[in-house]
Amino acid sequence: MSSLTKVTQVTGVLALAGGMGILIGWLASRQGSVQPIVVPSTSEPSPVILPTAPPVAETARPALAPRAKLPVADSIIDPGPAEWEQKLDAVLLSEADDNTKADRILALIPTAPPDAQAELSQHLVNMVRDDHYDGTAQLLTNTATPTAVSSVLMNDLLNRNNTLKLPMLLAVAREDNNPLKDQAREMLELLIQEDNGTNWDQWSASIDTWLQNNPQ
């Protein structure tokens, strides 16, 4: 290789090295004036947390006064049987005969409550005998006797002996103010088979004749 050629190569290398140095120096000077590029964040913004209000203090309610308790009886007092019931039981449990018991029951009826008089009269007719009927007869013919009592006595009378029944029916029928007078006269007509109207004397004679012809 000739000397000229070597010199030319060396000169080219040196020129290339110098160019490279100039380029590097220029790049270095540019770095100070270039601003960095900021890439915007793609993440969503943080949620805003609002401050919570302080809890409201609950107003204290006034305490209610306890209800007064009604007094409760320790036990329900049993009024027990009425006075007339006690007296009736004493009569029925006594050792007296039936007619004596009937008299005692008869004495209880006027002072007993209205709803008790009918029951007492039923006990009365169960006890009284035909030969001791005077007191019961007076009760039956008395216009002040309650109808409930008279009805019990009348129904019982229809089962009595004819010698007692027919005269008693006549006594009730001829009493203008007796509420059972019409019923008594109808029973007489049915038994005697006669209709004497309000001719009480004729009724009495018809009853006597009928009893003579129909002995017991």
C-alpha cells in the first residue's frame, strides 16, 4: 500500500471522529432545554368523602306513671242460697208429716220473691192431702194470689178426687175477679156435661146430683 493511501485513510478516520464528537456535544447541549413529557394518568379520581353529620341526641321521653292496679278479691264470695230456699230445705228435711210440711210451705209463699212462689206452690201441692186442703183452697180462691201460683194449684186440682175437685172448680168460677174463672167453668161444663152459665145455685145442684150418681 502506498504512503499516500495510508495518509488518506488516517485523515478520513480523524475527520469521522471529529464529526462524531461535534454531534455528541450538540446533543448534550440540547438536553438542558428539553422539558420532560408528562403522561396523564388514566386512573379515575378518588371519590369525594363528605363529612357525616354528628348524631342528633334523642330527647329523653318522660317516664309514664304505672297504672294503678284494681284490688282483686282473694276469692269470689258465694252469696249462698236465698233465705226462702234455706227455709224450704229445712221443711223438706224435717221429720214432720206431709200435711204439716204443707202448712209450713204455705206460710212461706206470701213473703217469698215472685219467682220463688211458683216453685213453693209446686212443693205445696206435692205435700198437701185432700183431707187437709183448706189452706190451699183459700190460696186458690184468693184473687190476690199471683197467676203463676194459681195455675200450679189449678193444674193439680184437676188430678184430685171429684168430691174435692168439683166444688173447688165452682168456687173459682163464681169469683168474678179470679183470673182462672173461665177455665174453671169450662172444666165444670166438660165434667158435668151441663152449661148453667152464671147460675151458681144451679151449678151447685148439678154438682151434688153428679156426685150422687158417680160415687167414688
